[in-house]
Amino acid sequence: MNTLIKILGIVLFGLILNSCKQKENDVRDDLFWNPQIVDEPVKLITNVEIIQDNIRKTLSTKTISEFFGAGEQNFPIEIAIDKYGKFNSLQINDFSNPDTKTKVMFLMSNKDFINILKMIECKPAKLRGRPVGSLLYLNLVVTVNPNGVIVVPWTVKELKITKDTFKKKSDDEAFTFVEQMPVYPGGIDALLKFISANIKYPEIARRAGVEGKVIVQFVVDQQGKITHSQILKGLGAGCDEEALRVVKELKNFQPGKQGGKAVKVKMVIPFSFKLE
């Protein structure tokens, strides 16, 4: 039986946790409030059907079934709306399910999708008569068959005011989406070539017939070095250790930048171990 290790061909980046134009900890406190304490909640002006149609034209399902399997796939996100009623950023909750987190990170790596969100207009929330920022929860759903063909198009399943407070990160925490994402020398093709050339199917996993997916998250620091690599979803039988080993061998990334300054950025790579 031949052994094949298939490396899923897209490095999934994170999402905006704050403005694409400024550092997170520079956001003024009066921009975002807990929606539960505002006098007037944020109201969507842009028609939901228009948002949905634009998303359907923009988001491809080419790799959805390959990454996440066939069937109905949910992509929950939170949209930060500033005090001017405009899109400010995206954020993600600490999902206990790593597959859900990876799905959202996959979605947020699409710049065209981000541009759609920037076109959304809202009437901002108000507190004591003063406009303030708030959050909207959006759940996108798409259903595909095992061949990656759409059977139910992208749909805005849920759009509501979130009950969570917008939270800022400390300077030491890594971004998950920045103006200029980290770049491996030679780009994505070179990265995938390096991984394919260096990863080995663990013998114990091969003998036991173990197959499945390993999701590795890591941080590219300000010097382009890999730090804080960890397993978001493991497979066992040596596959987790092998995926981590290869990720730790990656070197000399061009660091990500926010506002012209090098910053730490989280990245995710899913590995699919398959026996053929």
C-alpha cells in the first residue's frame, strides 16, 4: 500500500481583531462598548440580501469540502462597527472546537470578503446620546457535496447584536490578521514544496492505518522566526509530532507588519495524513 501525505494547499491566516489601519492597543476606549449597556443598539442599514449576494459572488467553495468535509458548514464571525457606523474589524471568540476556529480563519484570509464587510453601513449604537462602537454577530452557512459542488449557496443564516464585549489584547499578544501578512521565502508554493519534501508519514501510524487531519498553529515573530507552535487538532500515532517538527523547521519568514511596524502574527497550517 502506497503512502501519501497530502498537505492542504492553503495556509490559513487569521482575522482582524482590530482596525487594519492601527495597532489594536491604540483603539480608544470610547470606540467600543458592551452592547448590553448602550441606550440604542447598532442597526444595519445595508440590505441583508445585498450582503448575501455579494458574498455568493465572492467566496469560492473550491476548497471547502477538501478542508472541512461535505455537508453544511457554518462560519461564525463578529463584526466590529465603529461609532461612524462603518466596519472597523473582525474578531473571533475562543472556540473550543478547533475546526470552527480554523474555518473562521480560512474565511478571514479572503481580502475580497473583507472588502464586502467594509461596504456594510450601519446606524451606530448610542450611549447617552453619543455614537459608540458595537458588535454584530454574523453566521454564514454553505452546503457542498463531496465533490466540492454547491448544493446550498452561501447564506446569511444569522445576523444579530452580539452580547460580548469587545476586548483588546496586550502588546505581547499576536495578531491574527494584519495589513501585511508574514511571507515565507518564495511564497506559498515554496512553503508547500518545503513541507512536502520534509514531512514523513510516521511508521506507527502507517502500520496502524491511522488517517486524518492535524491542525498546527504557530506565531511568526517580529524577526520572522517561528514560535509558540502548538496542535489545535491532533491525530496521534506520531502524526502530531511530525507536523510540529516540520513547522519548527520553517525559517526566515518576512515578518508581518501593522502600521509599517513588524508585529507577531498567528498562522495555521492543516495537514491531512492519508494512506493510499
